[in-house]
Amino acid sequence: MHGRMSLYKNSAPPQFFIGLLILLAACNSKPEQQQQPAVSPPPVVDAIIAQTSSVSNIIEANGTVVANEYVELHPEVSGRLIFLNIPEGNFVQQGTVLARINDADLQAQLNKTKVQLILAQLTEERLHKLLDISGVNQADYDAAFNEVNGLKADISYTQALIDKTVVKAPFSGVMGLRMVSPGAYVTSATVLAGMQQVNKLKIDFTLPEAYENQIKKGTLVEVETAASKTRYKAIVIATEPQVNSDTRNITVRAMLENGKASPGSFVKVYVTGAANKNSIMVPANAIIPDAKKNKVVLIKNGKAFFADIETGVRDAGSVEITKGVAAGDTVVISGVLFARPDKPVQLRSIKSLKEAEH
């Protein structure tokens, strides 16, 4: 009896076996499945239903006022100014002497040559009389005759140099600000003043190359100055034959028929284009610029679809789509950057074009 009780005391308690069974069951059980990653919800977007609408035939462009004639007055030769007559801001007639450069040395050379010419002419006349009576040979007379012509050429050359010392108004116009003072030493690089002909004004403006066939010589345009907010008529007189390779624009020049503006000022130019037409317009913010082609995001079967497009005219907040979008297509106008090709999108609302522009 005593031995049996001793054996029971040395054995493990029942709780030990129960815990061992639970541990074995846990080891034999399957591992829990890994938690699945959360799926991000589709982006929320707003859209419009593409519809044809009337596109204005008025093309608006930015322009600059240009003087009919403009020149910076430079002396042709270097020297000291001995005469300066530049009435700043006043009108001067063509040919008015505006400046003179010291020409004393040239005048002295001219007088010297004239004296030599008188003597040479007398010699030539005497030899000519002697030649008639065979009192001198032909070679001597020819030398005297050549001397006369050579001195006349020297006089013409010196006179041309003297003419270069005089600065005259090349056309009738208004003088600008004087840049030098009397007595100053000037060179051909010195600007004496500017001069402009402002009784006639030109307007230079640019248009996209798509309108090249709509703007021709003789086309009538309207010009609105920033100062007066009044529209004046202008007639296109020329277009630049080459399209700007950087901006893809053409440069147009028109002559302002009436109205006053300062050369260099900003104006708005309104060109009447082709007849009104029905086109698909979308908000400008719906277009995704791309290096090759612009794109818009369409919704088809609840998924985003990126379509290549071609654009036309623009107005205040919308752009004409000439290719890539058909009437009835659903065009995304907000959340464009979050859409992914062939991925679902959540359409929040359908807006009108006017609502989308604002």
C-alpha cells in the first residue's frame, strides 16, 4: 500500500496530459490564411455627354501696334557733332538736317582739289588748241585730259564723304528722344534718336496655322485697343509666308484705317472666320496634353478609355474637338489624372458644358 501511493505521487498530474493534447492538436491544425490586401476604390469622376454645339466664327488674337516707318538715326562716319537739331516729340519733314559732324578736313581737301581742277582744265584747253594745229602730240593731250577727269572723280568722292557727315530725316515723321548732346564724339554705332511715322499704323498679330486659308491680303479685321476699348477697322496687307516652327503660328500684318494708338501697345484683333458650324466642345481641363497627341478620357462600360483627339478653335473655357470624340460619348471632366486605362471609374455626376466651364 505504501509503495502504490509512492508511485502516484511521482507521476504527472492530469492537467499536464490535457495541455499536451491541446498542443498536439494545435500543431496538427492548418495555418490560418494570410489576410488579403485591401482593394482601393475606383476614382470618382464627373463627366459630360458630348454634344454638337454652334462654334463662333470670330477668331480672337493678340496683336501689337507697329509704326508705319521706324528708324534709329546713326551717323555714317565718326567725328565730333558740330550741329544738332532734334526737336524731341515734334514732327519733321523728310530731308530736314538733324545733325552735322565736323567735316573741316574734307572741306579743305575739296577746295584743294577744285583749285587743281581749274589749273588742269586750263592746261587741257591749251593743249587742245595746240593739238588742232599739230603743235603737241596726242599722248600729251590725253594725259592732260585724263588729269581733268581724275580730279573731277576726286571731287565727287570727297563730296560723298562730306555728305556722310550730315544726318537728314529719311522720311516725314515724329522725332523720339535725343540720346546725345552737341559736341559729343560719335561713331556709326551711336544712336542719335529714334524717328517714327505714326500717321499710319500697322498691326502685327499671329494666328494658328489652321487659319492660314482664312486670312488673305485684303481681309477686313477689327482691332480693339486696350486704352479706348473701341474697335477700329484694319485691312490685312501681308502674311508671313513661313510658319513659325516653334509656335506653329503665322504672322499677319494689317493696316489700321483709322484710330490712334502708340506703337508697341497691345491690341486685340478679331478675325471673322468661316461660317458658323456645329462642333463638339469640351472643357479645356478635360484635355490631357501629350508630346505626340492630346487625349481625353471616355467612360465605356464603366471603365476609363483614353482617346487620341485633334483640336480646333478655342474660346473662353472650352475647346473644339475635330477628331476622336463622337456625339453621345461620355467625357471625363474631373478626376482625369486619377483615371487609368481599362480600369473602373465611379461616375459621380453628369454636367452640362456651361456647368463644366465654371
